Amino acid sequence: MPTESYILYIEDERPVFNLVREALKLSGHNVVGAISGREGLEIMRQNKPDLLLLDLMMPDMNGWDVYRQIKKDAELSDIPVIVVTAKVPQNNRIIVEGLPPVDDYITKPFDVERLIRAVQNLT
């Protein structure tokens, strides 16, 4: 049996985080949460995750700022990123100027099965 993957979910809405954590736990994943971008970056620097789930709209630091810092950090830049947010993208994958596109984009409210498939594809 494969080892469970370690996923960090940066999400400021606790009910959403809890739903995702429970769904992914049943699929064999260990999900750790951060309620702010700054906290998420600290966690990643201490224990690099296999995958990052990233909300865009947060009070302290928006998700794109977190994404920029990750992609410009040699230690963290190879972490796959799935954006999970209520913000509707212009394209399927948003391109942050000068940085690679996110690996997947899931719009809230989301289908849990769709999220699980996206995570499975990247872990």
C-alpha cells in the first residue's frame, strides 16, 4: 500500500477546510491546515508538503502572493498547487505573469469527487 501523501491546505474558512480534510483523509491523504498565507509559508518551510491546496481570498496575504513566493523559492518551487477558491478564473488555469500556471483550479462550491481526482492526479 502506498504511503499517504502530505497535503497542506491554506484556507481561512474552517468549515471548508474540515470538509476537505475529512474527504481526503478517507482517500488516504494527510491534510494539514493553515488559516493564513503567512502561516502556510511557515509550515511549508518547516515540512515541505507533497501538494498545496490554496485559497486565493484570505485576509492577511492573498493566494497569488503565496503562489509567487513558493514559485520563487528554490526549495518549494516544485510543489504542485491546486487553487481552490470562489473566485472565477478567466481561463482554466490562471497564469501569474512570469510564473508557471497552477496545476489545477477548482471553483467553490466544488464537487468533492472532482477534488479527490485532482489530488490523486498530482500525488
